[in-house]
Amino acid sequence: MTSDFVVDDIDRSIVDQLRINGRATNQQIADHLGLTATTVSSRIRRMEDANQLRVVAVSDFSAHGYNVLMEVAIEVDGRAASDVAADLAKFPEVFAAHVVTGRYDIDMLVVLRDFDELPGLLLDKFSQVAGIRSMMPTIAVDVIKYKFDVAPIEEQVPA
């Protein structure tokens, strides 16, 4: 990250427009904000270069036939949690894996097409990963918030 990088209101406005429509062209953003497309392009590139912005595509898991969202908390024994998490992250059903503090060592978000896949995932796949002491699956019954734009874009305060 560039130490002299400063986010201003224009940068925040550009990010807001990208959050509304990640497929918007630089010209569309410029028209909406009263800027030039060149300004928008250079601002986006500057934020990307400073690791302040990354534009990505996110697909909705339910649109791809995944009807079960589940959290799995895992307790690890005899092996580094990061190694166990790396092995678990290789399974296509796992779309997020985190090494965490607290009662459990790993927290994962998992998707399944239906509940019939659950025993195979837990008993046949996950149980083959060395170092798992226990698993605590929790099934999401309703998704209240599903957003990826949670990182605030704030001005960097000089140290």
C-alpha cells in the first residue's frame, strides 16, 4: 500500500457507484458523478494500485442450484489449523474458510444442493482430513444479509 495514499470524496463516490452496479462503465460512472471517464479510470487504477479497491464478480449460490447454506465450526488437534483449513478449502462445497480464535479453530461456510449431500460431505469427505477433532455444523434457515461490500473506504490518517 502506498503510504501517501489518501481517499477522498470522489474516490468514495466512485466506489459507491461500483457497489450499485459493478458492471458500470467508466463513462457511465463519470456521467453520474459529473466527471470525465479518464478521471474515473485513473482513480480506479490508483485505488487498485494502492490495494484499496478490487473489483470482482460475485455469483449468488442459490442461482447455481445450491439450496443449503451451512456454517461448520471445526476443532483441530495434532495439526496446524491453517494446514487443516487449507485442506478443507479444496472441497468445492467450501466457499469460505477462516482460521479463528475462540472455542473452535476453523470456521467455514459451505453450500450444498440439498440435505441429502450432508452425510457424504461430513462423514466421507471432511472426516478424511487429518487433524479434525470435532465438527459443529449449523444450517442457515434464513439469509438476512449477504453482502461483500462491507469494507469501508476511509481516508488514511497519516502516522
